[in-house]
Amino acid sequence: MQDPEPTVKYASKTSALGRSYRIIFLFVSIMVELVWYAVTLRNQPPDVSEPKYEELYRRQAERFTRSAEEMGGLLIKVGQFLSSRVDLLPKPYLTELSKLQDRVKAAAWKDIVPIVEHDLGPLGSRFMWFAASPLAAASLGQVYEAVLLNGERVAVKVQRPGIDDIVKADLRALSWVVRVLSRLTEFGRTFDLHMVLREFRRLVFEELDYHRELQNTEVIREDLRTYPHVKVPHTYPELSSDRVLVMEYCQGIKIDHVDELKAAGISPSLVAERVIRLYLHMVLESGVYHADPHAGNLFVGPGAELILLDYGMVGSLDIATKRNIRRLFVAVSGRDAGSLLDAMAALGMVRPDADMTQLRRRITYLLDRYYAETLDQLGQMDIPQLLRDFETVLRNKAIQVPGQFAFLGRAIAILVGLATAIYPDINLVELFAPYAQRFVTDESGGTAGYASRQAQRYVRTLAELPLLSSKVLRRLDQGDVEARIQWHRGSHELSQIHASVRSLTRALYVTGFTMAGVLALTSHPWIGRILLLMAALILATGWLRCRRH
């Protein structure tokens, strides 16, 4: 379980109004300081490459972290949420906020007992023994060890007293901050902060609903029922409520305690590989994933069994989203910047006003940079450097991280950092490769399906050629494109170019429809025949046109 010693004081006695004022003052003071620096340095908007700004961001992030740890409540959650938003905050902020630990001073036992007894009845009627000191204390709840009347050892999660009022006060303050930022700052107008707040509010209320957490636990346990080397604790629905959750007590070695793992005869490399494979399965296959995989929620049992705890934050991906994430994998494995951009756009990651040409160049550069490495070099790839390079793409104003992916991105970043800390020589490329290779064919029904899809894509590309050639020729004719053509020969040259493009287009159409028809004959004969017939008609039309001229 998590370390029970709190690192901070929880401000549960702070009035709701006082909390709101403190949160608003914190954000306003940060904004005022940024404006002052911008005016002083005559550099608008702030530029993180300026050393003074980098130091300012670091100092502000440290102040936010201290305030969050002192006040508790949602500020800790806000910091953790923002630590995953590479598209919103500069790196000094992300580095500091990623250190935020959701550990606070425990609420008094005398305030916990009424909650448990109100929801479950007298302690003696349900439990043989109940510890008065918590195993772990966080901003929204705390966990106790207990023993049921039948002798089973359990963990009991109890919501903090008065947390509803604290959450409502914090959300009111954050809503005010978002309105001000959206109206008065370029930052607020560039990013949809209202959408970010809505997503954050949804996640918080889901985490406060222990019935939902119980359901999340059961869903993931059923999904992983046949998955090897993973343990999800059993739950006790009859002993659970909106504010109290009783689950199986699980004990193991904290996943980042490498020396203890080695002393127990457990290979850190095996543990690191298993946790990465587990999340690849959850995100890319099942579509339901644990969204808070920090070291306090991951333990290791005998035989390197992974013990996954705390299902208050669970993400889900619909079929379309899961398919597009797979397309990302396939595009990266195929070094296809165009497909990668298409998948990102389908996931809502590309802004409507994005400069697609510039964005494609950036992504192509990133793909080329890493594909230029040898296989051996890829195995030794500097993963943190890769993530930093990817951050530079995300920081481009053409890219946005949709709210639904905020905690998925955070989970992935935590996992990569955790795996490399446990076993620095882990080869993530080897772990990712089988999924990318399988998705190349699985998404289209095997090799034949993949070939058919590629042929269809080729045909679609061919269909765009006449429009593209017409656009180019029109721009040439209008003088929008500089061309070295003598004016007295211009009409003749353009006619020749147009005729050549027509001939080339017909040839490509015939080739494309023929290839697609041959591929489709094996699985869909009638479609194959139609495609071959279209190829024949285009060929005949071209032959008749040539005879007339």
C-alpha cells in the first residue's frame, strides 16, 4: 500500500469562501507576474527560450506546488492534470508539477467513523477489527486496513469528511479563473480552457463516486481475467456505498523499490516489460485503462505478478478512437506522415486553423530522424529525448491535446518514466513492434484486407489527380505561379501539358482500378469484376479519343 506518512498538511478547516479567494489569488498573482515580466523585457508574448522566463516559470510552478500541498483539495488534482498538458504549459512547469504527490495529512479517526457507520452500520456488525490509522491518505479519500467477521483481510477506502463542499468551492474558483483567462489573455483565447475544465470536472466527480470505482474495478478485472501475471483486487459490493469502498487487501513490493525486488528474486526487467505490455493491451486492445499508474498504485507479488490498485481514475476509448490510435501506431511504423496526420486529425489533435504544410514537415522530420537510425541504434534509443522531440511538435499551435486524452498522455508518460527507472536498458521499440506489425493487417482483415485497403487508398489518390492538375494549370494560366514560358508559345505549351496530364491520369486510373480489381477478386468477386470493367472502359475511352485526334 502507499506510504502512510503524510508530507503535507491538509487544510480541511479552511472555509469554502477562503479557499476560493486563495485559489483565485494564486492564479491572478501568476498572471500579473507574467504580464510584468513581459512589459519589463518588452517581449510579448512570453518566450520560454528567454532564461529569465525559464527561471520565472520554475519559481511559479514551485509556488503552485507548495500551495497545492498546503491546501489539498482539488489543487493537487489540478497540478497532476496540468502536468500532462504538454500543449498548454512550458517545460519548467511540467517538470515541477509532475512531482506533486497526492499525499496529505489524514483526517481524524473520530470524523471517519460516522461516515462508515452511516453507510454500513455499526463497525462491530461488519468488521472484526478496523485500524484507526490509515494506510494511505490522499486529497479526496483515505484507505484503512480491516478484518471482516469471516476473517478476511480487506482494505477500506473512505471519502474525506466535507470533501463535497471543498470540491464545489474549488471548482467555482477554477471556473472564475478560466473565464478571466479566456476573456483577457491570448493564452485563454488560443486554448479551449472551458473544455479542459469540463473534462477535469467530469474526472473529479467520477473519482468521488465509489460505486463507479467499484464498477471500474470489476470491468478491468473481467477484462484481465485471462491476462497472465496481473492481479486486480476483488470488491465487496454489499459492503460498499457512494463514500465507502471495501476491497480485497493486496500486499506486495512497491514497483519502484528495485533493491527489494532483486532481494526477493524478482527481475526488474521482467516487471518493466510486463507493465508496459499490460498498458499496451488495455489501451490498444480492450480500450479500458487504469489512468493513474503511479508507483503507489503498482505493486509486485510473488512470481513478478503485477498488483494494480485504485480504480478511481479509469479511462475508456470507443471503437473509433481505439481504431485511430492503432492507425497512429501503423503510420509511425510505416513512416507515413500523411496517415499520421489523418489519424491525429480524426482524434481531434489538429486545430482547424492549423498550417498543415508546416505541420507535415515537422512530423516528417521527426519520423525521418528516428527511422534514419539502424535497428541496433533504435534499440538503444534515448526515449526521454524522443519524448522531448515529440513535445516540440505538440507545442506547435497547430496541435492540441483533447481533454479525453489528458490523463492517457499522463499515464503513458508516467509508465515510460517508471519502466526506464526500474530497468534503464528496457527496449521499448521491441515491445511496441509486434503491436504495430499486427495492426497493419488486423485492422483490415488480414493481409488480403490490408492490400485491398492500400489499393482503395491508391484509387482515392488517383481520383484527386484531375482536380489537382486542373488547379495547378489554372494557377499557371492566371500567373499565380511563376513559370518560365515564352508568352507567344504559352498557349501551345499549356495545351501539351494538359494533354500529357490527361494521358497520365488515364494510365494511372487504369492501373489503379486493375490492381484493386485483381486484389478484390479473391474476397469480393463482384466488386473485383466491376473494378476491372471500369478499367476497361477508361482504357477504351482513351483509345477512342486518341483515334479522333
